[in-house]
Amino acid sequence: MSPLNSPRRPNFRLAALLMTTAFALAACKGGGGPGEAMAKDGKDKGADAVPVEVAKAERRAIAASYANTSTLEPRAESQVVAKTSGVALAVLVEEGQQVKAGQPLVRLDPDRARLAVSQAEAQMMKLENNYVRAQKLVTQQMISANDLDEIRFNLANARAQYNSAKLELSYTTVTAPISGVIASRSIKAGNFVQINSPIFRIVDSSRLEATLNVPEREIAKIKPGQAVELVADALPGQRFTGTVDRVSPVVDTGTGTFRVVAAFAGDGQLQPGMFSRLSINYDQRADALVVPRTALLEDGGEPAVFVVRDNKAVRTTLKLGYDDAGLVEVREGLKPGDAVVIAGKAALREGSAVQVIGDKKPVQAKAATPAQAVK
């Protein structure tokens, strides 16, 4: 008898067959093996609905606006310079102080100018006396008319020199050319001031302006008197209202823009030099069909949204109108009450099953911000 067929040794082939049969029976009783479970899981996952949030299209007012940024500038500004030279005896104002036009700012040493006035005055008085005597001598025919004319011309020249000396003396008191606030001071008492050297800067912050360079396509829409809203980065949470003050009728051929100047009343909060974001509302529709801007698909194609119909996502192409404060106007493609997907749309395809987990209305309309307003 062969050793392999000896009854004392186990039959390995038979044992392997029995184990295979046992596994097969266990699989039948358990409802399928691992491969079947994975297939079942995959089938279940494919049938799951995509959770989304929706908002309904509604009718409400919406405004059309143009937005841009600018730096606030004072309506009037003056660089005060010395019209004569001399030592500053007294500085009468400080930075931040409000001044009126004509108010003294600095007093320079007047001694040299006073001497010049005295000399000019003495020369003028001498020529005045000569002229009076010459008039009498002419009547007596002791001097000619030409001599009298010469004296009269010399007298006129002396009077002009006297007035010039007096004007030079007045320059020793430097006065404010405009009303406003002292923005900077570059002089101290005791400094020697050179003629035409800047010593103060005065800004009139009672009226501020912001200049915008607007694309030429907007030239028919923006007019003087339209309302302008301003948000300053330095004053978060606050909004200021002004008006379009001036609109240039000429388009710059180099940039394709035209200048628009918006004016704002200085209320003590807005200051020259502040960086600001402006929005000009040039039209408004009282009964527009709107949806949140977040519903729009960002796939580079035509404006479109996913509309939920019968728990399915339906891609719908839109014709849009105004864009304002997080809302977009829908001119064609939707009707009031249509539910558009605002969250979860990235996972959707045409006909995808969806599960609505939120039913939100469009955000409340509010004043347009420059970042949201249409350009």
C-alpha cells in the first residue's frame, strides 16, 4: 500500500474540498460574500440624493449701480508760503486748529520792511512838495510845462514805491488765504524763513470730493445730482451719502474713461485722504424677479442656475438684468416661486436627484456695496 493512501495519514485533498464547500454554504446563508456587499453598497451610493439648500425666486425692488474706489480730497486746499523773508518771531496757530481766511498765522521780523517804508514815504513827501511849488511856478511862467510833467511822473513813481514798501511790510504777517484746518506746520518760532518757502498747509474739509474714472459705457447713465453711497475703510459699519457733483462730457481717448466727481458734506468723521468705496445708483426697478447671486453657476458658460423640480436638478439658462446687494435680476428663465440651488450645486449634474435641506428666501435687499454693485 502506498504511503499516501495509508489510513493513518489525513487526506489533504478531501479536507480542502470540505472547507470550500463549507465556505460556499456560509455565503449562501449570509446573503452574499464581500464582493456582493460592495456591489450593493455601490448601488446604494449611486442612488443617494445630493443634499442642497435652495432659495425661491421673488419679486422685489432692485437698483442698478456703478461702483469704484477713490481717495477723498478737500474741495479747497492751500499751501501757505512766505512772500518775504525774515525771522519768525511768533507762530500763532498749530496743526489741527480751525482758521478763517485772513487770520494771522506767523509774524516775521518787520524792522527791515519798516525802514523801507520810511524811506519811500520820505521820498514821496519830498516830491509832493516839489510838485506843489512847480504848479505855482508854471502859472508864473518860471518853469516849462515839460518840467512840471517830469515832476508829476517822479511823484507817481515815488507813490508806487511807497505802496510797494507798505505791501512788503504787510507780508511780514502771514495770513490764511482760505478758511479751513491747519493740516501741517513746517516752521517754528526763531526760524529764518526764506521767501516763497512753504510753511503751512490748510485744507477745507467742510466739503469733500471723490474723483472717479468711469468707463465710457456708463456715460449715458450717470448724471449730476444722482445719489452716491460711500463706505470708508477707516470707518467700518458706517455709510455716508453724497451726490454726483460734476460729470465730464469728454472721454479720455487714452483710457476710455470720463471723470465723475462726487461731493460729500464734511461732518467731522470723513477726512481728506481716506480710502473710500463708492456706489452710484443710477436706476431702480420696483418689481423685479430676483434670486441670490450665489445661485449662479460658475462654469464659464451662459448665466444659469439649477432649479429643483420633482426632486431633480434641472439646469436653466437665464437672461440677467441688474445686480445689486447680493441679488441678481432675472429677466428670462424663471418664474416667481422657483426654487434655485444656492448650496451644494458643485456636486450636481443635469437630472441629479436632490434632497432639499433648507428652503431659504433671497437675502433682504440693502444698499449696494461697491464690491457687489455691477460695473
